[in-house]
Amino acid sequence: MSTQRQAKLAFIGCGSFATASIFPNIPLVPQIDLVAVCDIDRDKAERNARNFGARRVYGDLEEMLDKEELDGVFAIGPAPQQYQLAPRVLRRGIPVYVEKPSAVTSAQAKELAELAEAHGTWGQVGFMKRFADVYTMAKEILGRPEFGPLHVVKCKFAQGPYPQIWGIDSAKRAMLIGQICHIFDLTRYFGGDPKTVHAFYLEVTPTQFAYAVNVEFQSGGIGQLDLNSLACKSGFRDIVEELELVGFETHIVCEDMLKLRWQDREDFTKAVPRTGRYLHTFSPSWTGIARSAMTFGYWGEVQHFARRCLGEVQGGPDLWDSYWSLLFGEAVYDSAHGGGVVNVKRENP
């Protein structure tokens, strides 16, 4: 009887985010053999080893890398910490998974991407929205010949007050780095690489503000982003997320990573053509989203990392995508704070 091949993976970092959002997916991915966990707080490492099935516990990263034969490593923490830890894995030629963003500047993210290539390996970044159910559906619909070219990408992301984090000089910059990097990646995932941005900024308080962004994509398409911390009372409880993808006589709307509406070019009935507009809808019941880690992409990204470590899949959000997301955000910030129309230009390695 054959057994499924497994990737020998280890974890660096057993903090609150990793423990709540990433670790719980490990038992749900049969391709993973969790051989070790490491944290400078050994109590946390022992807790997560016990709860998620790791066989060995370490308090020192280099000791773990010396002793274990690994196919990949999760290195999860605040972006400045990941920027310090990931190179220690990459220099050994081992693939690394880091959370978004990989660093706090595009220059640092570029360093990590180039370091991975120099050592013949790669890194995945936790842009989990790419693996969320509704965005997976939207991507599939866009790929159908009947949808045709994508012309317009519109995205709204709103929450409550955003704090100043990671030693970044202001909340208005920190939100673009720590939170909206997700939206920059999502916009680029669907619309392609940005060519120019023209952004405007409105501040009500130092933690409550708004960016309005016009985007021109290299493909020739256009986009608009509404990014704000004004619309909601609670910063990380009340979040609004809407993505609209416009083709020719067809469009898709995704709401709050839960629902999808698609108006196809062709009506699905001719019984009453005068009424319009006929929509295909995805609106799951609670039973459909009970396993929310799967619905919102956390399970998918963990599975993808394991499968890529095994050579079963290619692609996915990598260290270069983190660089692009941060570059996008820096262009928005520069434009909104006096830069006018800004060219978004990748520096080639």
C-alpha cells in the first residue's frame, strides 16, 4: 500500500498570529510532516509542538537548521523580524514561507528575493487572499474565453483606526505596508503590474484617513482603489472589502471575501429580456463557510507551500510579489503626499 509523500517542514515563530491562523491548518494538509518548531520562548514552542503534532522543539534557530533535514520552513513574525530570520533559512538553500509583507520596504523585499535566487531557492509570502474561495472563483471566470479582456479593476478596503506599527514613522504609511499590501497584491493579481498611480490623501485624525487612488496598468487597463480607515468604528473587527472586475458587457463583484456576483454577457433566460440584469451568484450558507480557514485562503496557502516544496506545483505569491506590493504602496504614498502622477517601475535584479 502506497503512502502519500510528505514535505518535512519546520516552524520558526509561535506567536499569536502564527498560532491562530497558520498552525491550525497543518493537521488539515496531508502533504505536511511537521518535524520541528522553534521559538526563543520555549514554552510557546512546546505548546505548539504539543497542540499541532511537531516531534521536536528548539529554542535556537541555527541548532534546528543544523540538526533537521528540511524541505521548507515557515518563518512567521512581524515584518522586521522576518527580514532578519528569512535570510538565515535562504542561505542554506531551503525554501521559506513568510507572512505579508516580507519586509517593510521594497528595497528590503528585493534583497530577500535576490538572496533566494542567489542560493537556488525561493520564498512564499502569505498573500492568502489569492487562495480565498471567491477570488479563486473570480480568477477562473476571468480565464474563460467568454469573459474576454479585463478592462477595469475597482477595489474598496475600509476599516477603523489603524495603529502605528513596526517603528514606521506614521500610521498613514504603516497601513499601506502592514495591511493594504494585501490589496495591492490582490489588485495586481487580477489587473497585472501597475504602470502609473495618481493618489489623493485625506486625514481626519493621525489614525483615521483615506487614500483615493487611480491606477493605470501595464496591460492598458485602468483601476480605482478606495483605501480608508474612516468607514468603521473598530479597526480589525469591522472591515469592508469589495472587488469589482469589469470586462466588456460583463463584470464580477466580490464582497467581503464571502459573496460573488457575475453578470455574464448572455442572459441566462430570454423569458423577460426587458428587465435585465441576470446574475450568477455565490452566497454560501453558514455550513459552506464553517471551515473559515479554507474559505478565506489560509488553508490553501499552507497547502500550496507544502506542495511546492514537494515539486507538485509551481508559482504562487513569492518574494518578488511582496516586493511589487511594497513598491505599489510606496508609489501611492509618494503620489498622495505631493508626488502627483508616479511611475511604478520595478528595479530588475
